[in-house]
Amino acid sequence: MPGILYLNKTLSPLQVQVSFDPSGRIAAISDGRSYYYLSSAEYNLSSQNQTYQQMLENATARENFVRIAPDMSELKLFEIINGTSQPSSSNHTLAGSWERLEPHAERIPAAPGRYELRIRVQNAADALRVTGLYLNVTSPVVKGVVLGGATILQGEKAAVPLRVQESLSAKRVTISYDPSIVEALGTAGICRETSSVDEKRGIVIVVLPPECNSTELLFTGLRENATADLKVLTVEGVPASKIVNATISVLPGNAPKSGAAGGEAVILALALSLLFRRRAS
């Protein structure tokens, strides 16, 4: 993704490219000639005489791979709307550890509908645009209730999919979890679902309206090196012919977040979906 990097308040902004790894973490920030940030995973893919930690401790070597200053440098990403690239309205403070730099990208579910895929390939001379490619996103066919699992770092949030069989009536699902391992935060769906959390008992109750068959359960990892079982206790409104439970595994972590982490997650999630524009039917 293209972006504008502000190393500090005094230096002029730089035009850069930002790449993300499969987990959504920033892998590299570069202007095509030199690096301003390179993650340890990307660094280890190249043949270097020093370890990542040795490179960070060597001022001369570090200048070749890491120039940003956490909690000081800022990043502005670009959005592509209707084929036009424009800077986002928000800046994101680069924060966290070298291993887990913030902000990070998150995957979000796509609402069922018809989408247009627009491709833009650019080099130094020109840009090529391809439009008119359409795809349909349909809801998966679910029998009963299906929970998805997740693996997260301590202190991070997990979005766990909840899918329920289609029904003409409201659906009510009660799910248990271990409150000593994860903290339940409610839901983040695209329809008018409601939820309530009983922290002492470790129970989440989700009510989906008739037209809604899915949502995302939000949890924060509390205890590292532990796994919380997610179990469907009761189901109302649909036959409980099939129930698929899941787990959330919490790994060591808990790096500090950027000052506007919530907004950054939303902006970046939307940014990763920029090429997919909803077409009104």
C-alpha cells in the first residue's frame, strides 16, 4: 500500500510503500531505494552477517534497515476510491515493539452482495487499470451453529466467527468461555445483533434478528500460553442439529498499542478492502 511517512516533526514527509505479512503486521516500509523499517521476519529472509538484534544495536547497520522512531514517526496510508488514489484523513503513530509494530491490518467479513474488482498496476512510467471484473459474495450454508477459532498474542483482540443456520425467527445462542484466559468484549457484526456478557460465569449471549445469520465475537487475550474453550451451551430459534465448538489460543505478547489503535484497525481493515467496491444492485 502507498503511504506518506513522517519520520519526525522536523523532517519533510516521504513517499513510501508499506507491505504487510500474512498476519497483518507491517513487514516493510520502503521508498523503493532504501528501507525505513524492516521486520525481523523479512530481515531473516535475506542473507545478513548479523542477527536482527545485532543490527538494531549497530548504528551503522541499523541505518540501512530501520530509521523510524517508535511513538514519534507517523504513517498516512492512501485510499483508492473509484480508481483514484488519495491520502487518508488520519495519521497513524508507529508504536509497539520491533517484532509487532503498530498499526496492523485486520481482516473483516464481506457482506453478501455483488462486488467489482478493480486492479491497478503501476510502474515508474505509467499505470494500468483493469475494471469490469465482478464477483458475488454469498452467505455460507450452515446447519446448526458453527464457531470459529483463533490464535492471538496476549493483550490483542480476536474476532471469532459465529455462524447460525438460517431461520425466519430470531436466534439466541449462549456460549461459554474461560474468563481467566480471555476477556469477552461483545460482538462486531454487520447487522442489528445484540449481546450480553457475564464475566463472572464466563458466558456470552448473542441474539441475532431473523435476517441475520452471522456475527463476530470479540475477545482479548489475558493469560499467555493458555487455550480457552468456546462452547455453545444453548440454542434457540434454530435446530441444534449440528454444533461446532472452537478454541482461542493465547501466545506471549502484550506490546503497547498506538494512541488511536481502534481507529487504525478500522482504517486499515477498510484500506485492505479498497479494491473491492460494493456495487449497488
